[in-house]
Amino acid sequence: MKLQHQLNIAFTTLLVVIMGVAGYVIYSLILDLLIQDEQRQLRQNGEILVNVMTEEYEASQYAELLKDQNLQLFLYDRNQDAVLFSTMPDQIVRGLWESNDFADDSNSLWEYGDKNFVTSRILFYPQDTGIELILLTPMNDIQAVQQNFIARLLLVFLIGAAVAVLISTFLTNKLVTPLSKLKWQMKKIEKRQFDDIERINATGEIKEVEQSVHEMAEELQRYMQSQQSFFQNASHELKTPLMTIQGYAEGIRDQIFDEKDQEKGLEVMVTEVNRLKTIINEMIVLAKLDSEPAAYHTDQIQLSSLINQVEERALPLVNEREIDFRHHVEGDLTLMADEEKLLRALLNLTINGIRHAKSQVAIDVYNRNQMTKITVEDDGDGVSEDLIPHIFHRFVKGKNGETGLGLAIARAIIEQSGGKISVTDSALGGAKFEIIFPQ
């Protein structure tokens, strides 16, 4: 069953239950209210009659006055326990006398056969005379008013229910329509039709879901494009050394080269094989970083010790290129991360700086605004403006770059450790890689 129909049924059921309970309560209360109102009116009429009779008429004239009233009443003597006069037929008078206790003034409802009467009693003054005027109204009249009121109330309920159902249909349609449109946008994402995705007008939580779906589609599109670019670049990077190896291998097999060229070809082949191994190993590392987040073993790291390890491992390349390498760690700073992987990330950045530097590379570690910052700077040519947005993508290489995977690995490790990395121009003249870890 569609969501819109489910919402309409739920709303209509709730409305019917509420109206049913309200109708039952009103039906129960209205009869009591009508009886009380009728008793009040009877008392008002009776008090007027009693006042007129006591002030303007003698006791012997009461019957003549009461005959002229279009009322159902008794003139009752409490002292004698006798009915002195009644405007009702004798048969009904006898029946009421036999079925009810006239002396019991606590009972306001009298019965006669299958009929009920509402009564109201007014004593004459002085009260010691014991004469009492009892006025009656058949319950049938009151119930007729009750039924008429309930019929009108039911009509109002039906009209209200119809209006409520229409409003419910309108609101649920307004609620469900964006969801239906969102479903079709999800179908487009499923079919990878990213260019056909449209924004949906919605409000509240549905708008948030729509925004999340749109962002998911954009991210998925970027991911697929990056994967496609990755495979294209990977195939290109792998193809080049393979073609070199194949060319030299075929030349040696066909004895095209002399002995000197054969030795040179073998050296080139070994170099290209090592390059292939490096590319493949780094591709494996990237794949593991993406697919195995559980491989991170977080522990507390002493950053001074970590930077010392970076210096030790980079020292051979520093000496080879005669680079002035310096580092500074402010205070006794620690960090929660995977030491081995973070060491690899910093080493990739440091080696990248050494490779591009002219004479110096600097690493600084300090704490600012409750954030731990690590900067790696060099005095090389820096990163061109058009390359900055893509420098951390896979197989993106700057001048003198090797595999184009080192910076991508560094970014993956740092982001997995909860940090962020960016690149700007350095005061030394080259590139400045800045890593930020929130505390």
C-alpha cells in the first residue's frame, strides 16, 4: 500500500475515533443538561404561579387558576399526602400516584408505564401549609430535542470529517510527492545518470534528505570519475615501463644489441621493474587505506620522537642532495594516531620536499588554538596554481615527481587519522604542506 494511502487511512481512523469518543461524551452529557435546563424552566414557571396564587387568590380559587395554565402539574398537600388538583387525566394521575412516592422530594424523575417525566417542586408560603406545586414535562419531549441536537451535531461532524479528509489528502500529497520525485532521482543515481539529476522542492526533514541524496550523488559521481581517472592513469603509468622492458627484452632476444647495449638494456629493465614494484606497492597501500579502516591502530604518539624517525629515514637522501634539513617541535606534544602510518605520511611529504628543494627543508610542530599543526616546507619552485586543487589526487605529479601516489597516500592516512592537509606557498620560496589535527 502506498504511503499516501496509509497516511490518509491513519488520519481518517484517528479522526473517526476522536469524533466517536467526542460524540459519545456529548450524547451522554446533553441529556443531563437538557433535564437540568427543563427543571430550571419549570421552577421559574412554578415560582411565578405560586407568587401570583399566594398574593392574588384564595386557596379555594387555586384550581380555577391552574386549569387555565397549559402545563402538566399537581397541587399536592404534603401534610395530608394527597393530590388536591391536577391538570392531567385521572388515569395518568392514578398511574403516577401508584408508581411514584409523591412525598419523596429527592426524586426528580417519575415513571409511568414506559414513560418518564421530569419534575420540579415549589412550596407555597408559609411552608407549614404543606401545599406544593409539582410541574412535569415528559422525557419524550426532552429526548426529541436531544435527538435533533445530535442529528445536527452529526451533520457538523460529517462535514468536518469531509473537510478534514480533503485537507489530509492535500497535505499527504504535498508530503509524499517530493518522496516520489526523490525515488525517481534515486533511480537515476542507480543507473548512473548523474547529469539528469534534478533538485526537488521540499521542506523540513524531506529537504534534508533531498540535500543528502544530492550530495551523495555528487560525491558518487566524483568518486566514479576519480576511479576512472585512476585506472586510466594507472594503466598509463604501468604501460610505460612495461613497454620499455618489452622493447629491451625483444631486442636482447633477437640479438639486435651488442654486448654493451645488452648490459645497458638489462640495467634499464631492472630499473623499470623496480619502478613497477614501487607503483604496485603504493597502489596496494592506497587500496588498503580505502578498504581497511580497521587496519589503523590508534595510540598516543610523542611527536618529537616521530619527527626524529622521519629525520633518520630521510637522512640518506638529505646527504645525497646536500640539503639543509631542520626540524622543531614545540614542547612535549602528543597525538592519537597510528604511528607507523603517520610516519609514512610525514616521510612521503618530507621526501617530496627534499626532492623539490634547492637547499633547505624545514619541519615545524606546534600547538595553536587547541589544534596541533605540522608543517613541511621547502625552498623549491613550489606548486603551480593550476595544480594545487589536484595535487593530492592519484597519479598527479609535479615537476620531478615519481609515481604520483605519495601525496595521495599521505592525504589518505592523515584524513583517516582525523586530520586535514593543505598546500600553500612557503615563506622559504617553495611549497608548504600544513597538517592540522584537532585536539
